[in-house]
Amino acid sequence: MNENLSRRRFVGAAAAGAAALSAAGWAAEQPSETPAAGPRTRSILDAHVHLKHGNAERTEYSAQVIVQTMDAVGISQAIVFAMSTTTKRSMEMAEAAVSQYPQRLIPYVYALPHYERPVIHEIEAALKGRRFRGVKIHVGECTLADYVIDPVLKLAGKYGALCLVDLGGRLDVAQRLAQAFPDTRLVIAHMGRYLAKDAALVDQFIRLAEQHRNVVLDTSGVALADKIVEAAKRIGSARLVWGTDGPHADPDTVTFARNELNKILKLDLAEADKANILGGSVRALLGLS
Ligand SMILES: [Zn+2]
């Protein structure tokens, strides 16, 4: 990625976030399903929502439940994707959800190798024309070996899509991908590993983001909230992206999402940084603001 260009983009995101807060505060707007009047820089975007989870039950949530939860919490938009299914089915699920709520939901395609047919053409079809804005990859279902995932990373770079990768703590893979694909924005889920309590490990992922400007950290499922504050200071909030990793029914979808939102609101950070983390950053990365 061009250094100057990315710096401008990141500074722009920070400015947009600050303007958003001073103009609107955190009373998130509730967009209706009428066409958007303008860029939605003033509202909260959940950048990690599952139409289908990777848990043992393979829990699915309808678009309706997702949007009702967003409405109750005050979340304007969400990035949605399915896992634990084929690439093809993940596209069908996301497209059905987005056709129901085109102003609220943004689709990612799930990248998973298939024995019966190559999925790379399906992923390319999804990214072409910017119909799908990102790709989800999960170490739990897909080996992260170069001969499997590199074509996907390359494709994401070609189409300007974000690559949200759950690495399960695999720092070595993160290092290789960050270095091998400088033009691909690599969004590292859970700042490295889901609910990690290992501060040193999280620290190494922040360090990786310091070294590579194409690395973005997803703050969903982060147990050590202080590390989000530290990351904002070290890499800037324009490369931090909030998500609930929901919906979760424990205790209920609304309380779960609200708790995840409050985690960020409670942080000892400037309001402009919170605005970036809660939507400004990912909108800038996706060219939505
Ligand atoms: Zn997830």
C-alpha cells in the first residue's frame, strides 16, 4: 500500500470520527430502509457479525434478529458473514440478508476450499463490482498454508476488499501474510486470538501492526481491554475496528451487543478515537465515508 495514500486515508478517518462525535454525540441514528441521505460517518458500525457461527452448534441468526438487535442497541450498520458452510452458501446467506436490509448490512464472503470445485472463482465473482466488501477466513476450518490461502489474499488486494482473518493466535502466519501481501488490508480478528489472556501474545500482534501499515486489528472477543487502549496509542485508532462477534443469546442478543459496545465506550481514550473504533475506521477502509 502506498504510504502517503494510506496516511491520508487514516488521518481522514480520524477527522471524520471527530466530526461525527461533535456533530451527533453517541445517540446513534436509526436509519430507516429508505435510501441513505449521505455518508453514515456519524453512527456505529459493528464490523463482525455472524449469520452463522463457528461454535459447536453452528448457530444461525436471521437478518431480522440481527437488525432488531442493532436497533435496540443503537448500531447503524453491520458487516455480516456466515461460516461453517461453503463459500457458495455463505454468499447466498449474506445476499439474502443484505437484500432485506440493504442500508444496514454489508456482506463479506467466506473463503473455504472445496473438493468439488475451485472456490476462487466464486470469491472473485463476489468481490467484483464491490458487491461483497470483504473476505472472512478462519483457521478453525481452513488451513492457512500459503498454497491454500495466498490466492485469496491476492484477490482481496486486487479488489480492495478487507480480509478478516481469525488466525487463532498464529503470529507466524500473520507475519508472513502482512509481509507477502502489502496491498491487502489484513484485519486480524480478536487482536490475534479469541479471548486471549496472554498479554505478551497480544503485544506481538500490536507490534506486527506497528511494522505493517496494511494490518488492522479487530477488537471483538478481546479479553484484555487495556490492550485496545495501548494499540490506539501505538498504531492509531484508524486501524482499530470494533465488532461484537455476535449475535449471542447469552444473556440475550441485545444485552450481549450492548456490553460489547460499552467495553469501548468505557475505555480511557479520546472521543475521536472511540468514534474511529466504533465505525469511522472501517468506513474509511471500505471507502464508505
Ligand atoms: Zn467471529
